Amino acid sequence: MNLYTSSGYTLSAGRELTANYTYSVNAANAPVFVLSMHIIQPFASVAIKDTVIIVKPSLQFTNQTSLDSLGNIVLTITFRSASNLGQFYITVLQHFTAYAISYFIDPKKIGNYDTNNQLYKLYTQSVRYIESDNPEIVAKAKEIAGNESNPYLVAERIQNFVRQHMTYDMAAVTPWNPNTEGALYALRSGKGVCRHYAALFTALARADGIPTVDVWGSRATGQGAVVDDGNNKHNWVQFYIPNYGWIPADPTVGTFPGLDGGDVPIMSVSYTYQRAWGSLASFQSVFASEEPVISLGFQGPQIAPEFTFIQPVTALSLILSLMSPRDVSKYQGKTTRVST
């Protein structure tokens, strides 16, 4: 039940994109700094060409990838020095192509679940904000399924219910308040934004025994040079169907099964998430919004500014270079490519 595999689909409308994650690091009192980060995941609708790490000024580092508890790829970059590391920038670029993806599923060819599989157990469990064992969620899930036992057709019914039940209402859930978050709130209120739509779908599907992932990523639908400046983050879902794998759907936009080409998966989540974390030194994103910033084309960053840490660094100043990925190696600083 690998999270990235599925079958029975076609791809179209591919767009070459670059995801840019850039951090300023202050390790003036630390000989070690470790940065771990969720990066774009290689789901069926995304083909990742490469991942490039750029450090300026030049510092030696190692990197490795691993899987977290939810099955996401995590990139970890480690710096070690005989003395304090000082101040520096880390830029991680991912060059990838995002596609619209359409599925052709024959409900008669769907197999049976292996309920002993660890990922099955993980993605049918109840967690905070995805309250699939709550009596109200369970009752509604059974009502939606009715006499239907085919998991694909049940998922379709769940999508239709969420679409009809929910009203997109940013004002109802701003600012963040635990009392206005999660699947149960969405069921009771019928209001919310993409994260509520996805949580409600996920909880109802899990209550019906369908392994489902709440996916957080980018809604990179803009047509300018920057298709997500950090403000276009989005949630949708992937549900598992035996013999077909992980099938995406977007209950907020209304695509089922499949995606329209604007969704870039960064991680599966248990509603709340931590996208990047560090140890033994302080760091911060240079972007005012959430990273990654995503731009059209396979781009490289402009050379990072010198280390004044006074003048603000804008996203546009870092990503609007028209240089190709092979030109990245010409930048001053340490550069390496990651194998995932």
C-alpha cells in the first residue's frame, strides 16, 4: 500500500514547475545544525526531475531521505563543523512536472482489503480532527453508504455528500480556533475551507473502512511566473482501492476521481502538520508565506544576498531567474543533488 502508487489513469496538461524552499540559518553558537523538511511527494500526478540543495557561503553537509510515520518522504540536511557554523542560507529546489490526472475505474474489478496491513490500520484510524470513530461521523458514514459495499462507489457517495453539505466560508474558521476545526465541526456546521472538506471526507471514508489520506500541498493554478507565492496552500484526499491503489479526489474543487493539474502534494497530514524543523541552531524561512514558493519552468535562484539579516528578502528576488537547472552549479556556495 505504498502511498505513491496507483493504476488505471491517464496524465495530461503537464506543467514544468520549480519549488523553492529557502531558509536563513543563524548557527553562530552551534557547531551542528540539522534541518528536516517535508518535500513534494512523487504521487502519480507528479514527476520529480531532481532535488537540488544550495548552501551559501559554502559549507560541507550531508543529506539523506527517510519516511515519516505517515509515509511521507523527509529530506534531512546535516551540517557539522569543528567550530561554530555562523550564518548561512539553505535553498532546496525541486524541479518537477505536475499533471492533470484522470482515472478509469471498473467497480467490478476492485479487490478486497488486507485489514492486517499496517498502512490500512494507519489510514483507517481516528485521530484528532479526523474523528472517524465519533458516533455522529459513524452514523453519517453508514447513512451515506446505505446498502452499497463497493468502496469506490461508497467513496463517490461520500464526495457527493461533502460537496452538497459544505459551504465554503473562510470567515467561519478565521482566525484558527480548535472549536472550529476538523471533521466533526464540518459535519455539524456545514461550513469551512479546503481543510474541513478534506477532513470530513477522510473521516467518513475511514468510518466506512476505506483507507484515506488527508493531503496537504499547493494549489498551483496561477498563470504568471509564480503560480504559488506561498498563499495558495490546499488540502485534498487520496483513498485506497484494492487493485487500483491510491486514488486522488478533491472534494473542495469537485474532481472525482483525479485532479485537475493544480494540486502539488507536499505531505499527508493528520490535519495539523510540521513542514520543516531544525535542531541546535535557529532558522527561518525567507518567504513571508508558507514554503515552498512554486514558479513556472525549471528555474534556479538568484544568488542569495549577503548576510546582513537586516534587509528583508522577498520571494520574487529569489525565484525569478530564468537560469536552467544545470546553471545552478555555477553559483558560489556548496551545491548537491539529492537521490530519493
